Amino acid sequence: MFFYQTEKVRATWLLRVLLLLGVGLVVVLCRGLWIPAISRTLVCNAAVQQSDAILIDNFEVNYLVFERAEQLKRAGIAPRVLVPTGASTETSQLEPSRVFAGIAEVMARVARLAEPELIPVREVEPIALNAAYQLRDFLQVERVRSVVIVSPAFRSRRSALVYDAVFGAAGIRTSCVPVFRPNEDPATWIGTMHGIQEVLEQGIKLLYYRAYVMPYLADRSS
């Protein structure tokens, strides 16, 4: 009886080790499939449509979105470029923060983006959702009926999710343009620590917005 139990334990552990090695081998051999698949879930479906305005997703410092917006404006996609920026806390009036406005103006100047319109928004959690409602109000006042969202690539799916819901309910059409950094690619992000950190962070935020913010907080924020 003792001998039988010993053989059973050894067989069980051997099976577990073989199973673990098998899973690891499948992960390694199929990395060309799951690595880009993971990152693609974070990137919006790229579409450029003639619109009333270009909206820069400016909640993460990224010069390249300004550069891409300038290219779209120069190509005649839209006549206006809107840049949301943090509101000043120094006054009760809704005005752009001097720090955030200065950063946006420098990036616009370097990108040769002429006459960007700074839109002050109060940063209240959840920031992306509440900013979208404030921007929706501005667009309605300005009678803007369509916008192109220019967003950092791995953030763009979450931005599209929020803007599509908020703007779409107000009859404002949206399209999305994801912007990748140099050497940033859906198939190579796992090769650097920065890439892994970016994908993990944006993946968690996207899940949070899909599972909690949009289903339970969207109407309250409105």
C-alpha cells in the first residue's frame, strides 16, 4: 500500500511538470500570434473621415499626436484643431492652466500646428469620462458635428470607447487615428520594459472603463 501511494504521488508531479512545460512551449511557439493580439485590443480601428474638427487626446504628454494632427489639418481633413488641457486652479473661472497650456503651446509650435484651440477641462475622476462630457458641451455650443480623435496608440481604444459613447449620444460623429511612437509596434512591445509597462497599464485602464466606468458611472457623470 505504501509503495502504491508513492508511485501515485510521483506520477502526479511528473504530469504537472510535463503539463507546465507543454504550456510554456505553446506560449513560446505561438508568441507571434498572442503578442500582437494583446496589443491590438488596445488600439482603435483607424479611420480618417472629413470632419468639422480634429480633437487631440492630450491627457498624456505626447508630442507625436500634435505632429499627426498637423498633418491631418494640412491634408484638409478638418479646419480646426482642439486641444483639451487642464483647467487652472488659481481662479474660479474656467481657464487653461498656465503650465498645461504652456506645454501644449510648445508642442504645437514644434509640430508647426497653427492656431490650436485650447479647451480647459476640470480633471475630475474618472478623468477621461468627465473630460468627454465637458468637451461634448463645448462641441455642442460650437456646433461641431464630427471630430477626428488623434490619440496615443495604446490608449486609443479606451479613448474611442469613451468619446463614441458620450459624443455619439449627442449626435456627434467620431473617427479615430492611433499614433505610434518610433519603434513602437503591436508585435514588438514585449521586447522592452517600457513597452510591457505601457501595455499592462493601458490594458488595466481599458478593462476598468469597460467593466465599471461606462456601465455604472457614465450616466451619473453626465
